[in-house]
Amino acid sequence: MRVFVTGGTGLIGSAVVAELLANDHTVLALARSDASALAAKTAGAEPIRGALADSDVLRDGVAKADGVIHLAFANDFSSPEALAKAVAEESAALATLGEELVGSDRPLVTVSGTPAVPGRAATEADPLPTGGPVGGRSVAVTAALGLASRGVRSASVRLPRTVHNDGTGGFAGLLTGNARRTGISGYPGDGAQRWPAVHALDAAVLFRLVLERAPAGTAWHAVSDEGDRLRDIAEVIGRRLGLPVESVPEETYGPLGPIFATDQPASSAHTRQALGWEPKHPRLLEDLEKIQP
């Protein structure tokens, strides 16, 4: 299959591109800079120069492809305004990709986070929340899944709070960066809240399986660890960096503070059973041992 991938040179995207190429697919990769284009080409993909906001470039990529995997997102969490801008940009891009695929029966694989469900682990059947700082992403993904009724084999891979590789990535990576800046490995509240996680290489396998096999209008959970306590994550980070581990105000994490403070375990039982997906790479707490002081 010839696959158009947005966000193909990031932590997750680079793993997805490698997984596709290793399984007899070819890849067209959206590249917004010379460096990204070189990285895509070096990986074995054909770069298509343009940014997520370039609708004509997105349409061109879709026209050349048998399927689409959308991963690109401007991960700017510096302020509510910056985050809102990133969400709006992605929503517009996803709408463009979806409209170009209408009536083609080609796959569109997009991404969201796993939802938080009070009192239990979230499952693939739970709806995405449309409120909060990133609720707009859920609205866009839900709309994309709705294109199943218009001849698009749309599906969503829901990623956990941390997608990691070699001790970095995801929200745990944000905790590490904040610890380096402040001198404290912090966590909001009592740290008992749980975060699900997955290794980037395992997530990449699931993206490929969903592209190849998933029925239209379905959602899947790329979850290896159902939920590690945030305090346990902070303790590994603190030990690796030689820093004290303490509770800090929720506001420390800006617009992501409410998400960081929420208990949000998630299950992937249905995904594993239905698609035969089985994570094989190190789990989060083990992988965080690779953090360099």
C-alpha cells in the first residue's frame, strides 16, 4: 500500500514509517522543513514538502496514496492560546484529509488520546471527551470516524498519556523536562493518579494493523501499561536525575495541569483480541531507567 503519513519524522511517526516500510508498504511523508525532508528520505520515505496548514499539499498527498495515517500535531503546550491554535490547525487538516477520501473506501487512520473514565479503566467503547484543553481534537477525530458512512475506512488509534522510547517521549518526557528546569521531580496531588503508556515501537505495529485491517468507524487502544502511578513515574525520574521528588501545584503544568491531575487508566483488551496486537518492548518504568542525568 502507498501510504501518506503526516508527522512521519517525530518520535511516533518515525517508528510508524519504519514499521510500514518493513512490511512492504511505501510511504509519502509530509515534511515541513529541509531537515524533516532529509530525515524522511533517509528513512526510505518519499518526502512531500509542506506544512499541516497547507491544504493543497494535503490534497496532493491523498491523491497519490492508497491510505493515510495522520500523526502531525504542533505540540505547543506553552499557553492555552498556543494549544488552542495547534488544535484548530490539526482539526482543519483532518477535515481536509477526510473530505479528499470520501467515496474512495481508502483507509484514514487518525490519532487521539485514551479517555478518562471515573472509577475504571477506559475501553475502546468509551466515547472521547469533547471538553477540556484538548477537547477539540476529540471533536475532529469523532467527525473523521463519522466519515465511515461516506465511503472512508476511517479508524482511530488512541494513544496513552506516554508513548516512550529510550527513556523519553509523551507526558513522562514533559515531567522529565520540567524536573530538569525546576530541580524537582514533581507530580500534582498525591501522585496516586494513573497514566497508561506504550512503547513507540509497539504503537507503530498497531498503526500498521489498523491501516491494514480495521473496519470503518472503529477506535483502538495502543496501551501496554494500563496505568502506572504518577508518583512512581516521578520517583524514577528523580532517582535518574538525582533530584528530590515532591508534590507540586497542578498549575505547574500550565494548560495540561487538569489532565496531569486526572486518574486515567486504560485497557487494550479488545484491541489485543481483535487485531492480535501484543506489545513486546520495555514498559514505561523500565524504559525510564535510560534517562541520562
